[in-house]
Amino acid sequence: MSENNTHESAVTAETAETDYDAIVVGAGFSGLYLLHRLRDEFGLSVKVIEKADDVGGTWYWNRYPGARCDSESHVYCYSFNDEILEEWDWSERYPEQPEVLEYLRFVADHLDLRRDIDFEREVTSAVFDEAGGRWEITTDDGSQETARYFVSAVGCLSKPFIPDFGGVDSFEGDWYHTGKWPHEPVSFSGKRVAIIGTGATGIQVIPEVAPEAGELTVFQRTPNYAVPARNRPLDDKDREEIKRNYDEILEKAHNSGFGHPFEAAHETAEGLSNEEVEELLQPRWEEGGFRYMLTFGDLITNPETNEYVSDFIRDRIRETVNDPELGEKLVPTDHYYATKRPPLHTNYYETFNRDNVDLVDVRETPIERITPEGVRTTDADYEFDTIIYATGFDAMTGTLLQMDIRGRDGLTLEEKWSDGPKTYLGLSVHSFPNMFTITGPQSPSVLSNMPVSIEHHVEWVSETIKSLVDRDVPLIEPTKTAEDAWTEHNRQVGESTLYTEADSWYMGDNVPGKPRVFTPYVGGVDVYHDTILEAAEKDYEGFELTESTQDLGRQGEQPRLSVMEGD
Ligand code: FAD
Ligand code: N01
């Protein structure tokens, strides 16, 4: 063997280890299913890179007391595998964080996924090499791998956000963000605890911490509309009933507007009397959960309907909180119900009847800074042993943009999205060929029961990749025309609703400097799913497909196999 040949085979061996058909970032619901589809169903080489030391995503990181799902357990799961559906038993209507995490571990083991996941590695950059038509992925340990396809499964709510209060690190007690909760138990026993934030997370953590803490002070900026979850244990009879009807239940969820197996019970509250509306709301309130939100189909488009539904919740808050002045502080008046993510609760409002719980309205007296001893507002200095930041996430785009993603001509995704996300179908971005985003901006994602949307995306992306590989089509990229049209459609649908009137993370409002754009697609899971399937059926309408690998070296003049919509 000549020296040259030896060198060549060494390079080939090296390349074989570091070059893949697809690199997937993230091992939550999305990344796990992607790995299974691409590897086990389609025989492709796949590497999943995950910064945590285990699978689970959201359910790995959010271990705060009270962390629990508010989708119902029997539909907050994968539907693609009958064995998994049959073998796994949920214990409650809404599973707690450890149970969802255990479920995802069970799936990973059942499908033997771990062997192709690199844990404790964070993707720091993904750069598209135009000459070779491959993505170069670099991780925090400095190593690099390449792949034909780069798929982000990094999640919509995975970059914790702490407002720039100033002094956060100076605090001498213990402090935690709920989205990065320690694995060891945290004791609040007898302690003076602050919780900042009353979103879905704050509303779950507050009732859990209050009974244990010596004193709990809640810092609230915007009162929220929390609806009773009405959680309960499931027994064998419930589970048998669910499993007997699983096909029908899942079919309903996958063909619904929100990915839940129920739709709005009534069209509108408009024109009805107070009494008539209450009669329709009451049974849904008793059922609890998102069934209440889906009492009327025009909740988020019709202010009249929304006002009825909001008022009903306001009255329940006033009824529950003993101190009328405090009750009034907990009543939301500045936004319509469900235009910020609607939380479910168990004993949230009741918790404010406890003697050891206090509320600070930070609209009246804003937080000035965190001090070594606690929290300083414009009105007072509060001393604490522990501060819990339930202040949410740099949602939808934050985790994606944390990676330095560069497409054609070195264009960064951050530059491309400086005025807000622009995508085609919430799945792909012009100038970023062979890149896909699972539950990306401008797809239904967070406006749905997410496993349903995740399955739709994973199936679409994996089938697309498989089809391109089979046809020896090396590049797929959405046209600018298609991207502009989808972005405009997204904007129009968003603006036809009440969502855009509220300050919310859906609009990017929670993170200073973020462009104010309604980010998820609100046209409905069913409508959206039909749209992406139709684009694929029409030989990837709105995308350009490059003809052959031989043409990849000719940068700047990529020949096209099919141009469905020109730029
Ligand atoms: P994630 O679960 O967020 O997983 C993304 C993974 O990517 C993470 O493990 C992260 O570590 C990894 N990652 C990110 N960046 C990098 C990088 N650069 N390098 C390497 N790894 C990286 N949805 C519902 O539908 N119903 C619910 O009831 C519900 N409850 C929720 C409760 C909480 C507390 C939160 C925060 C979210 C909830 N969600 C709920 C939304 C939830 O995020 C989704 O349902 C789902 O878990 C998302 O899965 P995913 O795999 O897409 O993303
Ligand atoms: O975060 P959030 P979250 N000063 O952004 C307040 C999912 N989730 O972690 O409303 C003072 O909603 C902020 O106030 P305001 C779900 O999709 C699901 O609670 O902006 N306060 C708000 O009260 C959810 O929507 C589940 O005025 C400040 C809070 O912090 C998403 O995750 C459970 C502030 C942040 O609320 C995020 O929820 C939990 C400041 N400077 C989470 N900045 C379930 O499904 C922010 N706040 C059960």
C-alpha cells in the first residue's frame, strides 16, 4: 500500500465517523422521534447532539416543585408506536415532570436511541458549506462534524430568561431559575422565599412552595387568568377505556385545531345573555383544563365572546380570595383571556389565603434591583433566603439564535431574522439550504398540544429527507417568494386575532430588544398540517431542489431540478 493510499484510507475512516446524513440538535420529544424515523425507518446515518446529560428536553430541565403537564397525559405522548402506547401507563390526568421524563427515558430505551445521542455537548455553530453542500456543526468541546441535513430540535421554550434586574449574582442566599432547576431536592423549610413571575410556571410553583416556606412573597407584574386543572389519578378502568378508544382519540387530536382531542363546544357567545353564557361555561369550568378555553370557537377573534369568558374567570378569582383588596390585585384586566399562554392551576388562588403568603404588585412598585439580601422595589427592601425566578424564556427563537447559524454567503440566521422570523411553513429558511426547524417559528408549535405538532413536523422532515436521498437530490431550499408569502400570511392570520393586543412572549415582548412579531402560526394544527402535506405532494411547492451533487462545487450558480415558485 502506498503512503498516499494509507493517508486516504485514514481520512476516509475519519470522515466516516464524523459525517452523517443528518445531525439533529436536541434530545427532547422532537429529537428522539427524529432519530428513530431517520435511523430506524429510513436507514440513514444520524447523530443527535444534546447539551444535557440525558434525554427529556423540557422535562429534563424544568424540575421545579409542581412542574406538571397541562395537556392531558393520554395525548401528551407519541402516537406513532402501538407498543409504546400499549405498554406505557399514565398515573394522572396531567402527569408530573418526573413521570414525563420517565416516559421519554422509556421511549429512548425501547427504541435503543441513546447509542446515537452525544450527551453533554452543546452545538455552538452550524455553518453551511456551499461548495460541498454540507453543514459543518461545531460543539462546545471544539470538535466538528458534518452532515447533509441540519435539523434543529432545540425546543421553543428552552432558553431560560432572567430580566436584567441588576445585582442578580450579588444575592447572598440561594437562587434558581425554574427552567434550570437543580437535580437535588431544594428545601424551603422555614425560609423566606421570593417568587418572581406569575406565568404558567409561577402558578404551578407558588402553591407547592407556600406550605413549606416560612414566608412566601410573590412578585407579580401581570395578573393571569388561571383555570382549574382538576387533576385526578387515573385508575385501571380509565386506562382501559382510553386504550380501547386510542385510535379514535388520537385521530381527533391530530385532526383538530389545537392538537387536543376536543374542539370548541359552541360557536360564539355573541348575542347571548349573561345567564345563557354562564350556563354554557359552567360545565366546561367543572371539566377543567383547556376544555374551558375551548367553550366558544371565536374566543380569540371576538372581543365580546372573550370578555364573557374572561369575566367568568375574574368572578371566580374574587370568590376564592378572602381579602377583597388582594383578590382585586390578582384579577387580570389589561389583556384578553388566552392572549397570553393560558395557565391551569391547582390551589393557586387559594394559596393567597394563607397567612404566610404575600403579594407585591411590581407595576405599582417596580423591582429596582436584586440586593445581597433580597429584592429592592421602589417602595421597600425585602430580605430573603431564596429567590425563585419564574420569569420564563427567550421563547421561539432564543435557543435557535444562541447557535451561530450561517447559511449561504455567510448570512447569519440572526441577521436574517433581525426584524422577526421569516420562514417557509415554519420549517425552513431561504438562504439556509437543507436546514429544518422542528416546531420552528411560524408553525403551530406552542399554540397546540405539542407532541401532535412535533409528530407532524418530524414525519414531514424525515419523509422529505428520505425522498431527496432516494432521488439523489442534494439540496432543498425554500424560495424567497414562498418565504415572503408565508411570513405575510402568518402576520395576517395573527393580526386577525386578539393575540397581538397583549404583551406576551408569543409577541417577543418579554425580552427587551426583541422584534415585536406574533411568532407561532395560529391558523390551526389541522389546516397547517394539510398545507405542509400539500406542498410535499406538489413536489415541494415553494422549494427549489438542486439537480445533482456534481453541481455543488459551482457556487453561486446552483442548477435547479424544479423551481415551483421563482424568486
Ligand atoms: P425541548 O423539550 O425543549 O428539547 C430541546 C432540547 O434541545 C433540550 O434538551 C436542550 O437541552 C437541547 N438543546 C438546545 N440547544 C442546544 C444546543 N445548542 N446544543 C445541544 N443541545 C441543545 N407543551 C404541551 O403541549 N403541553 C404541556 O402541558 C406543556 N407543558 C410544558 C411545561 C413546561 C414547564 C414547559 C417549559 C413547556 C411545556 N410544554 C408543554 C412545551 C414543551 O416544551 C413541549 O411540549 C415539548 O416538550 C418540546 O419538546 P422539544 O423536543 O421540541 O424541545
Ligand atoms: O414564563 P412566562 P413561564 N419584572 O413568560 C414575569 C410553558 N409552560 O415559565 O406577564 C417582573 O409565561 C412575567 O410578567 P408579565 C407555557 O407555554 C407550560 O411561566 O410579562 N416580572 C410573567 O408573570 C408557558 O407559557 C406549563 O408581566 C417579570 C412571568 O415572569 C411557558 O412555558 C408550565 C419580569 C413569566 O411568565 C413559559 O411560562 C410552565 C420583570 N422584569 C410553563 N419579566 C404547563 O403546561 C417577566 N416577568 C403546565
